Amino acid sequence: MKQLPPDTVRLLSSSQVITSVVNVVKELIENSLDAGASSIDVKLENFGLDRVEVRDNGQGIKAVDTPVMAVRHFTSKICRHEDLEHLETYGFRGEALGSICAVAEVAVTTKTEEDEISTQYTLDLTGKIVSQKPSHLGQGTTVSVMKLFKNLPVRRQCFSSTKKCKEELKKVQDLLMAYAIIKPELRLMLVHNKVVLWQKAKVADNRSALLATLGPSAIANLIPCHHHQEQPEILLEGFFPKPGADYSSTSTSNPDKTFIFVNNRPVQHKEIMKLLRQNRYPTLMLKISVPPSSVDVNLTPDKTQVLLHNKVTTKLNLNQIELQFICLAVEIPGETALTAVEALLVSLYGFRPNSNFSLYNDEMSQTVTKPASKSPERLVDNKMSAATISKVQISAEDWSRGTALTDPVSGEPLQPVIIHRPTKQNHSVPDEAKSESSSSKKTLNAITEKRAALTAYDMISNRTMRAPLSPVAIFEKEARAEVLREKPTASLQDISVAIHERWKNLREEDRKKYEEKAKKHLEHHEQRTKLASAEGPREPGVRSHMQGQKRKAPLSNQQLLDELFAAQPQKKMKNPAPKPSQPLPCSVAALRLQLQRLSSQSSAAPQGLRLVNRLASQSAWVILCGQRLMLLNPFRVEEALLFKRLLENNILPTASLQNPIQLTDGSLGGAEYTEALCSMEKQSPELNGAAFFSDPRLVANGFKVKLTPGVTSAERHLEVTAMADCVPFLGVEDLREILTAVLHKKARTVRECRPLKVTNYLQGEAVRLARQLPTNLSREDVKETLLRMEQQLGGANHTCIHGRPFLQHLTDIPITEQEVKALLRPLEL
């Protein structure tokens, strides 16, 4: 590595500032790609705020470069500003790692092909090496960023909400997807809190990378595009939406599936995005390759925006317009599509698609391929139309308003094509025939003249008459209720299909029954029809008279109406006979004596809890505690008992660590903590002298620690080989918490040495186990619960994990006469 000259620093320096987790991941991934890595693993803890680790299998960092690998403006990518014209790497400023060191704790583990073992370097705020030690990792570089924004609480507070953290994790995944598409040969994996969120294996080409990243449903609606221009040199490649595909499957409301690359670098180009976007963002990949001297990537600190030089920008715009019109024109069949594209490009830019443009897709070859021959008249018309269009200057504003193309005759804007239908031919009729037909017609007055014909209204006597039911209709009416009873959620179509199947499978005997019912329906309908027709047509006057009369109640209801509205009052109903009752002997004085006897017994005997009865609605029990009636919640008692038992006896299962954690005086908090750890109980040593700690205060909390002794205390080696994976974010700081309890609080039991994270985990387990108990406990179960509560909890504060009491006071039992009178005092109304 070499330090950049001051003038180059002034031109390149962008005051790189790390503002988010995705900035850290992007800079570290680009360093891995510049090192020739073919496999990159990104591991996050707590959305990257606690730990960000990027591991690759690249070339590694040479030992001579490690002292300045994180010092600002030291880089191996370029030597001076002019090297940007031949830039082939992602990074070039030498600021990223130094900026990360300023806001977090950074450790770099690296190994080159020449090195025998890897070395881990710990860096300070300025990027200088503080300490180094050997490591077991293979070739490549691993950068671990811990406690991001530890010295910037305001910036860390921006990620306090879960929504913001999830959005940041989504941005990291989108970034990895972009590199996965542009680098098919790259293997990527994203892990969050030891859970693999996303991964992509090594593939052959960009299409396979898109398939692995977006899925087969998205790639099925994309077709490859290719365009090459020699002067100036530019290459456009990518995958665009297939014409005729579903609009919802080829576009989204956000640009996370629109991938644009300039020289293999994912960028955010507003002009290109504005051109590609049509109300929604299309699902596509556009790869633009230009000479490095024709693009400027030194615009923003994150290098996501680029500036293209004038000539290339002009030609690029033309090719972009060409791509847009081709995508629109492939929906038009045959040569009309290409003719429309050429005419529009010639009219707007004087540019015609060259022969290098191709859509190499078998499905679209017939649609876009130009025919080999044309008629001479067609060629002349096309030349004339192109010449006339090229003379007219069309602005973008006129084009968007639809006033760009006008009719040469009328001068009005051209309208969409309208299909005109031929009008019906009216055969001429002689005048004589018309006069004869008009004289033969009679003028009818619909108001004054009415035909005295039998109408349907007269036949049914102002009531609707149903048509006779067929055998199938009668069966459907009866079977519908049975089908709905069997399948209440069945749709109308399912009901019809089920009824049809039942009718097909019906026996002949049952069918004859329904045919007889249908015959009866038909006979009844014919009788009603004959009665209605026998009355004959009604006169208009009679009909109007009947309509003018008020409707009367039926005769059958007249007697009831007279009884209800009669002037004389009705006789009152006799009182019903009294219900039989039997008096029970009850004496308040006897009850009082019994309660006093119980209270005297309870005062003589030790105070205890007596069950009275259960409240079925609340699953709670009424108990007697001395002179007080109280309400007991047995589930809160079980919750507290389970939590106490877990604190004392539960042993957290451990899982072996892929990379053991080294324990030093600095990580444990000092030499006294290390001595306290070494003094704990150990197993019998192995052949090499190493021994594992068997102290229950360590084992029960999920720590498996190994001690390799040395000649002196400085040479002994401590490491954590296994840890409990059921407790989130369990680490060395929790081991330090155990040692603090042992050292300062003289804790000797497992319960006294539980870290806060383990205690919270066991509380959740106690709640989960308590919820699995049956809802209705028997009297014997509740008695056993009360007994265990008195034995195990004793006189401690009787509250559950959440601080809620076991017993709720209801009332006190009266002892004196005054208390009884006060309770039995009648209400004053």
C-alpha cells in the first residue's frame, strides 16, 4: 500500500461518513471483491448494531501493508488521480476502513497464500494496530465491526425502532442481491442472529443469477437484450420485460427489482430510472459498459451515483430511447413495429437503429425480425414519411400532449384510429305503396281505448301464482337444506353440483315419488287457472272501484280486533296459584357461633389457608385466611414456583462454537476476574493438560470453558468452546456478570449467579409452562399448590413474575355484634 499524494487526496477526498449498517456492509464487500474473492459471508447480530462480520476467501492483506491498512488515504488501488481513467476496482480512496474505525470497534483477521497462519489485528479509532494474535482462519480476510456507533448515541438512536432496523436489514439484502446478479461466479450468504436469511450459490451467467435471486416466476417474463456501439464504444446488455406479460408480474411499486449497473458497479441513475419507469418500476437488469475514462465515479461518498461524459451521455440517451421504443414496439406484429421505431427515432434524434441491435430470444424472433423484401410502393411511402417527419421539429411537451403529429389537410392533431362501420342500405319505396300502408293503419289511442281482454293481473286475483314445480325442482328444494347442513361454507356452484350428483344417483323408486308430487302440483295449478279464467274479464269501472276501496282485514281477525279495542274493560285474569315452598331452618346466631368457633380454633392453631369454594367463571378460589376472605389465583402461584425451580436447577443446553472465543484479562474485566475463573471447579485434565470447567455456576448458565495451562499465568490459555444457543445474544459480558457475582457478592449457588439475560429467558419459560396447565384445577391440586407455596416461598412477598399478588382481599368476617349489625344494616331508600 502507498499513501496518496496531497493533491490527489484533495481531489478524491469525500469526507466518507458511515451513517448506516448498509454503508459498512457495502464498503467491506467491495474490498472483498477487489481482493478477488469468490465467496463472501455477511453475518449480523442485532441488525448489525452489535456486530457486522464480512468474511471472504480473497488474496488477503500482506504483512507489510497491515500497519497502514486502515489509515486514511492509504490504498493499493491507485497511485494518483490520473489512474481513475483506467479504474477497474470498486474502491480507490482509502477511506472506508478508517471511517468505520472511527465509529466502532474493528478487528481484522487476514492470511495470504504465502502466510503459514492467519493473524488477527485489533484497531483503534485512528485505524492503527493496538494488538495482534494468531488465528485459525484460512486464506482471506475477515473484518469484524463491533458496537457500531458506540460513541455516537444520537446516530445509534435512529435505529431504536424495530421498523427502522428491519428496513436496514432489507437494504443489506437488496445490496447483496445486486452484487449476486452482476457477479454470477460469486457465492454470497447473509446471516442474522445465527439464522441464514438469504444465500446464493455460484452460477454460470447473469440469467442464472437472476433466476437464483428473483425466482423462476420473474425470470419467465424477461427477455435478453444486447446492443453494441463501436464509436464511441458502448455496450448495453440486460433483461427486459417480455411484451404481453402480466403488468403486475413485471413491475413493482418500489425500485428494489430494477437493477442498473455501470461498469459492473450498481448505481442509482435518475435519468435512466426516469426513462424506464412507467407509473411503476419495471423488473429488469440493465448493464452499461463504457471505457473507464468516460465515467466519473467520484461524485458521492458511497459511489452509487456516476457522471457520464457528454459524448457518451448523448449516445447513451439515444440507445435508451431505442430500448424504450423497442420494448413498446414489440407488441406490434411484424414490420410495423420496426417501421414505427425507425420513424420515431429519426423524427426525435435523427438516429436509426443499426444492425447490431438484437433481441436474441426464440419467442420474439418472429415478432421483431424485419422481412427480407418489400414492395417498391411500400418503400417509397416509408422514405417519404420518414423525410417529411424528419423536417418537423417535435418537442417533448407536444409529444406528451398528443399534438406533435397533425393532419396535413386540416391541420388538427391526429386522433387514434377509428373503425367506421358501413351504414345499412335503405331501399327506396314507391310513394304509392307508402300511402297505401299509411291508410291501412289505424290510429289507436292508448288512453281512451282499452281492449277488454283477460290479463294476467285479473287471472291471479292480485296475488302471484307460482309455476308448477318439476320433479327435479322439488328434489332440489329438499336436498339443498341437507347439503347446507353438511357443508355450511359451500358455495352456490358447489351446492348445485352436489344436488345434480345426488339426483343422478337417485333410485327409481324415489324418483317416482318426486314425479307423483310434481303431478299433484300440476293438477293444483290447473284448477287455480280454471277458477281465475271462469270469472271472466272485469269491466274497467269495476276494477277502478275495487282499487279505490280500502283494504279490510280478513274476517277471521275481526273477532280479535273487537276484543282488543272494545269500550268495556275486560275482566282481569285470576292470579296464578302460589308456587309450593318449604321453609328451611336458618339462624344468623347459629352461623355467628359457628364462625366464632372456627376463628377461635384458627387463633389457637397456627394461621393457615383454608379452601372455601371455586369461582367457575374466573378459575379462582375463595379461601379463608384467619378472619379474612381472600381470592386466590393458583396460576400465579404455579408460575412463581416454576420460576424458582428453574432458577435453582435448570441447566441450559450448549452448542459448540465454530470459532472458540478467546478469554483475556481485557475481555473479562481484569486479572482478578481471570483468577476467580481459574479457581473454579474443573474436570480431570486431558493428556495435553487441558481441562474443562465443571463448576455448576458456569455449566448451568450455558458456558463450556476450556483451560490450557502454561508455565506462567501469562502463558495459560482460556477459551469458550460452547455456549447456550437458546438465550439470544449470550456472550462474554454475561460470563463477566457471573464472575462479578462470585467475586463481589460471594455467590455460591447457581441461583445467585444467574445473568440478567438467562433470568429473563427462564421467566419466559416459566410463563410458557404455566400456560400449559389445565384451566380447571381440582380441589386436591389447589391444596397441593398452597402447600408447596407455604413450604418453598415461605413468608416472602407472594407475587408472581410480573409483580401481581397471589391473594386479593375480599372482606373481613365480623366478630362483634356491632360489626354484624353494620353488615346487616338495611339499605336506606
